[in-house]
Amino acid sequence: MDLLLPKIKNLNVALVVNYTATVGSTHLADTLKAAGVNIKKIMAPEHGFRGNAANGEHVKDGFDTKTNLPVVSLYGNNRKPTAQQLSDVDVVIYDIQDVGVRFFTYVGTLHYVMEACAENGKKLIVLDRPNPNSGYIDGPVLSIDNKSFVGMHPVPVVHNMTVGEFAQMINGEGWLDGKRKCELEVIPLANWDHSMKYSLPLRPSPNLPNDQAVRLYPSICFFEGTTLSLGRGTDFPFQAIGHPDLKGFPFQFTPVTIEGVALNPPQENKLCFGLDLREVAIPEKVDLHYLLDMYKAFPKKEQFFNSFFERLAGNNVLRQQIKDGLTEDQIRATWQTDLEAYKLMRKKYVLYP
């Protein structure tokens, strides 16, 4: 706070935050209000300001009774702040805990906020936070023709950057519309680097409840592009894989709707058979063996994938590689040229060697 408060004194502030924006045990909004900062509004990403919206659920504009502040949704039809929404604001502060994975939509929100700030002459301050999937770079690099809100930038699945570093990359590589530059300042982390393991004090989204789920996420989120369940609608989301047709597997679970966490989850109310991943060791790589093994085991191959798969893969070849029976090593070999180019680009923006 000592670094931030002098920069926003006597300014009108908008916060792009969710419930992970804490200073100790106190929310950033409460901390800044207590310090006399003039907060005009809160802008909330997917899952909402308080984190009580399920994956993909429409988040509405509203009013936060605790802070007495208006809340503007940046998910759904309005992913980018409008000129009107920024008209009474001098500076925007972004503080959302990320997980360092391309699929996670908070970096998409960051991109659109940067674009809006660039278009409307507003400064953006990013309060940086550690990356819990730091220390390695892996996965296919997104091909820009597969750009979507679950992958907006030509980066690998695990990009090994904090949001502050990523914001600098968005600016530096000219990825904003019209190659505009956002006036950007990053408040850096102290006493952290990419070699350090970090356990999140709060779940970064409703379906990533613990470290195990966060670290499995880069490898198993691909199943969101299939007919299989990842345990959404259970007490262990992103820590299980299953389907009613995989009856040869011993582990069983039944997904159900859980208010604010899982709305109509895949295979809802059906007994699924599959894998319990709550105790498995997690290597520092995008581990394809789950995807390859489950495809081989699934009896109805033509029903395995859905149209979302390419957006998660970030390319149009991974589905066919799996269908053709390529090994994990053979698939990984096709990523290497793009990964090496990305690593060179990334070096320009790293704040924490």
C-alpha cells in the first residue's frame, strides 16, 4: 500500500477486482476506502465480485451492499469497459489472482481493460501477485485463428508469467486493438521469483478449490472440450475425470448443480466412472497422458470431442493427433519450435528472474 497510495491520491479510481484482491485478510476496496481513496466503482470479471457465480454463468451489474459501491460486470455481453463507464475515472487498478494458464479468463479481462484504458486515455495500475503454476513453460502455443476469450494471445498453455509481466507483454507486443499502448504501471512483488512455489490463500475461482486442482488445471482442462466430466458439481472439481460409459474404471461420482459453483455441470445427475486425482503426483509439464488414455478407453470415439476443444488446444491439430494415435512424445515434439520462440519473447518482460 505504501507504493500505491501516493500514486492515486486525490484521483477517482475504478477497481477491477474480485474476492481474491485482499490485503492481508481485508479486501482491497475496504483498505482503500479506509485510507480515503475515492473509489467510483468496482468492475468484476467471470464469477463476479464476490466469486458467487458459476463457470460461464451470466454476471449482472449491481450494487455491493458491503462497500456501497456500484458493480459493473465485465463478463457476458460487456467484457470491455465502455467510454461512459470510464468517464468519471482517472485511474483503473487491476488486482485479480491468476493461475498462470492460458485458459483462465482473467487475462482476457486484463486485455480488454487495457484496451479500454488505451482508447480512453486512462492509466492502468496492476497490483502483481504470484503465479501458482510458475517455474515451467509448456503446452501448445495458441494459433491466432483460434483466438477466443479462453485464449486471446499467442502463448503456451503454461506461460510462466505474472499478470504484471503479462500486461507488459500485451503492451510490448502490440496485441491491443490498433496496436495501441496502454499507460501501464506494475506494482511489483517483493521477495518472490518464478522458482518459488506458491499456495493460494483463496480459491481463484469456484471450481479451483485447492492447490491440487490449480496444478492439475493445465493438463486436464482440455477435457472441457470433451463429453467427459471433470468433477464440476462435486466436492472435488478438477480433481476427477469420468463419464457414465467408462464402466471399467473403479472410481465413481455423480455431478449435481451446486448454486454459485456448478450450474448444470457436464453429465449432471449421472453416475460417472473414472479417475480420482485428489492424491496423484503432478509433474511440471502439460501432462497429456490423461487425455490420451481416456480417449483410448472411451467406447464412443465419435462422441468424445466437442466444438470447444480447439479453443482450449489453441490449434486445429491436437484433436487429429490424438485420433491418429500419436504418442505424447510425438505430440510434444510438434510444440517445441513455437515454445522456443515464445521463451525468447517472454524474456523481454520478466520482472522476477
